[in-house]
Amino acid sequence: GQMPLQRRLPKRGFKSHQLQFNAEINLNDLQRLGAAEVDLLALKQARFVGELIKTVKVIKTGTLTIKVALKGIGATAGAKAAIEAAGGSVA
């Protein structure tokens, strides 16, 4: 019997090329970075993300106890709540 076409196609190749420019960091990363203000440049300088990264999103993994202001960095709803609960902000 013939296998359905999509079974024979390799899994890769359909992902958007944009993905290589996107990075995720978590609350633990923000905590370790220990900066009051965090933007893309700060993350690159600290080697948290690669040089080619254009967008960064914070995900709610780990714990954040310090006040952090994100500049030009996205966050999931859960991460945003955690950042704001620690006194920080997401812009």
C-alpha cells in the first residue's frame, strides 16, 4: 500500500526561517543576569542570546525575585505576571 504523502516528507523544512532570529529566555536567566534593565543588547553582551537574535521572549520557567524592567523584549502572560509581581515591568 502507498504511504500517505506527508508521511514520506521529512519533518524539517516547514519551520519559518524567522525562528533562527528568535530566542527564549526564562525567569532564572533574568535572575542570573541581575540587571535592573534588560534589553536585547544586554542579553547579547551577557551571552544569553546569540548575536543574530532579533526578538527575545521571556517564558515563565524558574523564579524571579529581583525587580527587572524589560525594554523591547516580549514575555508570555505568565512571565509578565511574575515580572510585575517582583516589581518589574514589561515594555
